[in-house]
Amino acid sequence: MAPALLSVRNLTVAFDTRRGPFDAVRDVSFDVGAGQTLGVVGESGSGKSVTAMALMQLLPDTATLTSGTIAFAGPSGSRNLAALGEREMQKVRGREIAMVFQDPMASLNPILTVGHQIMEPLRLQMGLAKAAARARAEELLALVRIPSPGDILRAYPHELSGGMRQRVMIAIALSCGPKLLIADEPTTALDVTTQAQILELLRDLQERLHMSVLLITHDLGVVAEFADDVMVMYAGRTVERSPVQALFDKPGHPYTEGLLNSMPPLEDEDPEVLQAIEGNVASPFALPPGCAFHPRCPYAFDACRQALPPFAALGEGHEAACLRVPC
């Protein structure tokens, strides 16, 4: 197993809202190995994006990282990112850890050219002069396979397709040579062909630049194609951690099983009925006692309703928080 570049332990993030406080992320722990990809999957509201924003210290004012450590073994040595101040984190963002957000149109400034937005981190973080930053920006656009990069530098975001805007976002993220790339739903709102191209690009760039990747997605098909390991989240908690192949061979948590069963089959024939996970995701303001998934779980019994299940091992590197494990 590759040594951990990022090691997160017992991460909890609380939100203060008009309806009262709640924990959006609860006691989450995981590792991202050097040069490896960890896929984080789960339904909307499971805490995936909040976890990523906590790593970058980009949480909104209503959120607080209440506990946990974020050990990052970057070029400047191992540090607990949760303990860094804003000025120190500014040196980490972009240069050591970079992030590609869900919506490239919302993430790019519509009134600034593509070139300006790529050059900005190069000048601020790397200290490059304007001419050198422009030359590097053109190289980055070529790296993400954008044709005529010199022309694209002068373009505005609205003049580009969704796929090209996403490539620009990747170029910005890679501009300072980070060791860890956080990709938050990088293929959302893109057509199937463009999704495949973006994933292929990320895989190629990871190999060429020796990066680690934290891939956040709701699509297990993307995880199967791209990730080395996977973490499944439900209602703010981690419910399963596993190497990808082991997860698909033998899911340990009923929620993971439900996600896999709800995927369309790979055969040419379309299914008559897709299997859905019954019920609704619990409200964070009124989580049920015990395992949060038990109201939707076909295997639930009395003990599931009484206490949080501990993690139990299914195999090497594979564990699930379910009282049926080992099963």
C-alpha cells in the first residue's frame, strides 16, 4: 500500500442554521495514498462536498470544523491542516492541494478572460512575471488538450463549451503543481462522451504528474473506472471503506449494496425496472438512533436501532460499519 499523503481522522463539521445546529460530517476518517485515487461516493447530502471543503478550509461562515485532524505530508513537511491559520492555508491552496469544483461556469469569473484566471495563481503563488505566467498558461491549456491555446487565453468563459470550461478549471488547479487534486463531481452536467474524455484526461495527468486524487462523485461507474480505493458515505458518516474491486465483488454495507443494485446493468438490454433504495434520506436535524440507514435497510434488526455499529473487517483494507459484518 502506498504511504498516505493525506490522513484524515475523526473529522466532524457542524452547521449553525435557523432550524438549529447539526453535524453535516460526523467522525469521518480516511487516507489517500501517494499517487493513488480515493473515490468518495454517496447520495446528495451525505457530506462528500462538505468534507472536501473542510480539507481546504473553505467552509461557509455557518460551518465549523469542531474536531478531527487533517495530516498532509506535502513538500513543506507533514502538518495538521486543521490547525493552520488562514495565511498559512493560502500557501497550501493551489500550490500543494488544488480543487476542481462541480460547476465550471459558476467557478470561473465571467468578466475575466481565461488567460487572466490561469495566470493569477501563477503570479500570486509562484511569483512569475506576466510574460512567463502567460507562457506557462498556454502550456497548461495544451496539457489539458485544448486546441489553439493561445486563442483560448483571450476567450471568456461563456465562449467555451462545458467540456472546455472544465478543462480550463483543471488547468487552473494544476497550475502550481499540487500533490493532491480534489475533484468534486468533475463530470456533472457534461454529456457522456465529454465525461469519458475528462476522466481519461484526469487519469493521464495523474500518471504524468504523480498526483494523488480525491474524487467525489455519486456515480459508482466513475469510481469503478478511475479509483483505487473507495469510501461510501451516508448521512454524514462513513459506512464502508474498501479497495474498489473488493467493494464491487462483495459490498459489506446494505447501503452500498443498494447503490450497486440501483446501477443500470452493463449488458446491451435495458432493465425493465431499476432497483431503488426504499425510503428517504434522514433529515440531519432528526437522525434516527443507532445506524442512520436502519429505516431504509431490509436487514435491520433491533440492535441496529440502538447503537452506532463499529467498523468490522471483511478483508484486507475492506471494512464496513454494519452489525451484519462479517456475514
